[in-house]
Amino acid sequence: MKAITPTKDGVLLNIEVSPNSDKFRITGYNQWRESVEVKIKALPQKGKANKEIITEFSKITKTIVEIISGHKSHHKTLKIYGISQDDLMKILNPYL
């Protein structure tokens, strides 16, 4: 999957965010955009959407997550620390 890029201290994950959903969920993989599609409850106001993304991905991966690009965009790149590409794929597989 081209949405995941390994780094020396974790992985980078490209996501495409759709706000104003009834709940947080990972809905699939967009091959054309090479990103994981994510629906979130929060609206993109005052950083609420970014906080929800960080919180939910931290719960799923049980590690530290930060947004490294796309703070004001629907397309974001997450840095997920202390996890391998294979481990992240195992976590995401049920959703994809």
C-alpha cells in the first residue's frame, strides 16, 4: 500500500479526511489518491478535526501520533511512532 511509508522511528500514513460523520471510522483505501479514507465526527474548526484524528489513531495504534502535513487540508500525512509498516497493515486490514 502506497499510503504507508516506513521511517527510522515509525511510519508515515497518508489519509483523506471527510468531516461531519456520525462517528469516527476508517472506510477504505483510495488507490487513485494513494491514501486511507477516514470519516470523522468533528468539523474542521479550531483544530477539532485534527485533535480527533490524533486521538483516534493513537487509540487504534496504541502509540504517539502527530500530523506532519495538511493541518488545514482534507489530505493529511500522519507520523505514527514506534510501529512498523507490517504492524500498521495488520491494524488497518479489518478496515480496508
